[in-house]
Amino acid sequence: MKKRGNLLAIMLATSMVFAGCANDNNKEDDKNEPAVEESKYKETIETTDEKETTENKNSENNYDENTENVDKEDKKNDEKTADESSTEEGNVVLHRAYPATEGRSFPTIVVATSGDKIVDAFIDEYQFFDKNSEYKGVPNSDKEFGEGVKEGRILASKIDNEELYSDEMKEAGGEATLMDNYNAIIDYAKGKTIDELEDFISNNEDEEIIDALTGATFKSTPELLRYVVETAKDDMFTISGTAENPDDITLKYAIGAPHGEKSFGNAVVALEGDKIIAASIDEYQYLEAGKTKLDVKSDFAKSYAKDNIVLGSKLENDEAYSTLMKDKAKATKSIKENFEAIENFVAGKTINEVKDVIADAKPGEAIEAVSGATLVDTAGYLQLIVDAAEK
């Protein structure tokens, strides 16, 4: 009997404890239900399976550690990707542009920049001369390309005829050669920012600009300097590469006939030692209703064989020319895309490496190694780049 009494007393005390706990939990429920559910979950874990809790905790720690390692790895990959992207963009950019002019020549300008600084530049001008003169015409002048010129006229590069042109300038009272003048402009621009050059041009009269550029005497000097600045700001046709020291690059130039007899082209190549840092290529053809920044009423335009044609850059006429390629040859890439693929391929390669690719090319076929280029004359454009690099 005594034992039964004791048992009842114990049971009564236990039920009171449970009731007290229930009342406390109900009070907490009224305050913050989600927090209570979390508390109950933890209490159940601790009281029913302490071992499982420990395992879960270890697992959670492992997860946190693994997550942290993954995050670190992702961060490294992101940094690597950013570095690679920066490398791909390059620290040297070649800008090609064709400034608007009303003069007698067709200027072609390529400027190399690094950041906001000009590190080098190239200038040439194409002009019509008397066909019976000693001037050497651009490639294909004696072929179908030459049919776009008025009878008795020939298109020539001033640089390719530098000595003859300089002699004529001296006879007209000039004191400097053509290259003296071009180099004076380029040397003055090198190492300066675009802002510095724009301030100089805006704050000086033309005669003051000529006086400030040592070795320059041509009246066209201020205009050509403006063209250099305009080209450096123009991002329409650009290609980049990476140099060990951008200030050490040199620009080389060549003209040729990389594709057929209806056009001629040129290449400007940025070199550092024997390595091609970047290359810029374009071609020129007489096009009906073509786009050009040259004034159609300029002295230059007076030498066209027909009123409805212009000497057009294929880059500037990319859409129209590429449509012709698609219609006539079922081309799948635009001319601009092809030029860019070729330019990207040579960037970072030595001259001999490019020569090896040319040597393995099959006539009349695209080169598989030049990813993105579908032109059957891809080897011709590569050769034009090599010709420029070796000058």
C-alpha cells in the first residue's frame, strides 16, 4: 500500500512538471511561433538522437568548408577570367579611319593607342596623277581595277612614290620631303594624349601648328594632324594586341592585291621585335553608289570614270559588299568578320609562324587554322600582312 502511494505521488509530480512545461511553451508560442518551432526542433534532436546531431553538425561544418573552398575557387576563376579578358583586349589598339576631305587625295590613317595615349601612327594618301607620268599606280591599275579611272589618269600611293612626289614638292618651293612631313606629324603625336593634342590644335592657328612640328612644311600638316586625332578617337574599325612595352612598337605598311584584279588592299602592322602585335587590313574598289566620306564634288572625284562610282573602302561598305558576297558566292561571313578573323589570327605570332601557315595553304581554299575566316584568298591577306611586317 505504501509503495502504491509513493508511486501515485511520483506520477502526480511528473504530470505537474509536464503541465508547467506545456504552459511555458504556449506562452512562447504567442510571442514568436517560428522561433518556437526551431527551438522544439533543436530540443527534439538533442534529446532523441545526440549522435545524429553531432554527425549533422560535422556534415554542416564540412559543407561550410567545402562551400568556402568553392567560393574561393570561383573567385580565382573570376579573377583569371578577368585577367584573360584584359589580355584579349590588349594594351595596344589599332584604329583605322577615313576622314572626310574635299581635297585631291584619299587619306588612309591608322593610329596605335595604349590607353588614352598615342604610341604610333601611319599616314598615306592616294592621289590621281597623269598616267603618262613616272608615277607607279597602285596594284591592279593595269587590270580591271584601272577601268574605274578616267582615261589618262592613274591612282598612286604617295608613299610608294615618295621620292618622285618629294621632288615635285621641292620644285614647287617645298623644303621637306613627303616622309619628313609625315614623320614630323607622327613624332609630334607620339607619347601625347588625345586631349593634349586637341588642346594644341584648338589653341593654335595653322601656321603656328606647322612651326611647332619640327621638319613639317606642307600646308596640309594641320589637317593631317587633325586626321590623326580623329582616327585615334574613332572605334569603328579597331583591332587590339598585347605588347610587352607598347611604347616600343613600330608600324609597318604595305599595299598589294590580295584578292583578284578589281581591287587593291593595304596592311598596317604593329611589330615588337619579330612578333606581330596587331594588324589592320582593308581593300579598296570602285563601287556603284558606294559609301565614302570623300566629297563627291572634290578634285579627287573628278578622276572617276563614271559619275555613279566611288573609290570605296570595303570596311566602310561592309553591308553592301557582304550582300554581294552572299548573293554571288553564298558567303556566310561578312567581309568585316573575315578581316577581323585574319587580324585576330596573326596577333601574337611571329612573321615566320604566319609564313608557315601560308606555305601549307591550298590554292582556292579557306585556311582551317584561321578560325572564322571563310575567304578562299585568306592566304593572300596573310601574305599582305607578312609583306608589311618585313618592310
